[in-house]
Amino acid sequence: MSTPSRKPRVLIVNDDGVPTPASGHSPFVYPFARAVERVLGWEVKVVVPAGQQSWKGKSYNISQEIKGEYFYPTSQDGSEGERTELPRETKEGEMEIILLDGTPG
């Protein structure tokens, strides 16, 4: 009996947050995630800080409650999109990015 094959699942993270055209932070996370999906056919999950965190990459939360929200990019570069408190069904070809308000560590 053969086991059904599953496509690999990969988690992409950074300490720069979502792409922001004004500041130029994190311009490659969304295109990279899309390329991994398209070229390799892998299932991609993206979890990034809600804002730029590069300068505190080694810090970590001890007792703070970390909150998250969901981001569904609508622009080509991933810098614009819909933010929601709860996850929703994704549309065909849509990517869900989880934003956390904690530190990268």
C-alpha cells in the first residue's frame, strides 16, 4: 500500500516585518515566498513581526503576551493588503501572512 505524497511545507520568517514601500523594509519576503510556491510547488507559511524588529533580533519576550493578526497581501510586492484579527478562508492564489507583535527571538 503506497502512502499519498504530500508537498513539503516551509516556514519563512524574518525580523523586518511585512514589506513597506515607504521605508523599504523587507522587500523580498513576499516575492520569495511566492517563488517558493510557484517554482518548487511547496506549501509556504509566512510569520513575521508586525513591524521592523532588526535592531532587537537577539531580544526576547519573557512575560509579555504576544498578539497576532492575519495579513492577506493584495499588491504585487505584498506591501498592501487586508489585516484581520481572525483568520479567514483564503481565495485561490492568495497568501496568508501571520504578523506577531513580539520580538524575533
